[in-house]
Amino acid sequence: MPASGCDSAGELPAVPADAEITDVLEAALLIAGEPLDEARLARLFDPPLPSAALRPLLEALALAWKPRRVELVRVASGWRFQGRPGLQRHLDRLAPEKPPRYSRAVMETLAIIAYRQPVTRGDIEAIRGVAVSTNVIKTLEDRQWIESIGHRDTPGRPALYATTPSFLDDLGLASLSELPPLADLDSSHLMEIPDVPSTTAETQPVLETPLAGSDSAAEPGAAADRGEPAAPAAQTLH
């Protein structure tokens, strides 16, 4: 029997040239329909390509696509092809259903988790000044934007919430460090956010909602206007 990893003549398998590797990477990313991380891309080859060899080829491929209206970008879950912003109004017609619309409570809660994570429900209530509805947390979990990553070691062991890679993917970001500064956030009170983008669609950063204290804690009656109960007066962080 030939040695493992060798062909019938006992020779090591030929290492594909960079051009061939790039062609394989390009084809895999174009047909995947989802971001592919470097570990999965490396396993397209036998033996798997080391990261030190793979990353420069992906960066070169992204550069080669720059003149086109479709671009290769790295997001939290890996690499993907997506359409440039100028195409979005046309690509939206592929899925004409109206994107979901989220309430101010949902977007404020998401923003607090994104910028202060990990946080507990009590932390969020202390910042917003109103009680956090279970439906708000469930909406964000169902959308796969947040998840419980553990429990704080305090009485009651409240769940700690953080954002997910899917959250960053939907914003077209590779890491939390790419979130816009708080000072740059819009004060829009309702936001429409599309479903997960396809390989030819791009979602721009959309955390356009004020953080705590910007209105719900400062404006009398704000909680009542939204039908949310006010948080306890002597709120403590859990």
C-alpha cells in the first residue's frame, strides 16, 4: 500500500500553484452562499493550506475584485462576496418582502449590549431606566444577534449577554472594534434592518440608536409612552 498522503508511486501529492489555489478559493466563495472561515477554506486542499499561505492569497483576491461592483470582504464569520452599496437598491428587488422593523426598545437594548458587553438584564435596565421586556431579549436572540455567554457570579447568577458573529456579519463587520464610535450614532428611534445579506448584497452598519440616558431616562413619561414599565428607582447592577 502507498504511504498515507502519497500517490501510488510513493510520491507526495503535488502542491497546487498560487493561481490554481486562488481559482479554487474564488469558486468556493462565490457559490457558498455564506461566509467561509479560513479553516474551512484551508481544508479545500490536501494537505490543508497553512494560514500564513492562505491569508495573502485571499487579500490578493479581494484586491483583484476591487474594480468590480462585487467585492470580497472579511466579516466575523469569515470571507464572503457581496455587492457594493450602489447596487443595493437593485438587489433588494430579488427579495421584495419588507425587512423587519424593530422598536426603539429593541434597538437601544442591542446597542447597550454591543457597546457594554457582557451585560446582564439588570445592567440594561439600570442604563435605560426602564424594565427590559422578555420579548425584547427574545427578539434579539431569535434574530441571532445576541446570546447568553455565561452567568455573573452574584446572587441569582443572572445571564450575561453578548453579541454574536451573526450580528457582525449582518453589519458587514469583522470585529467589534469596527463598530462606529458612540458619538457618530444617529438618534433615529426606529430602524429597519434587512435579513442576512446574500452573496451579492451588503448591509451597512446600522446601530443608529441612542444609548442609555439619551432619552428614556431623561425624558419624563418616555417609558409610559412606549408602554414599558419604569425600572425600580433604586436599581442595582446584577
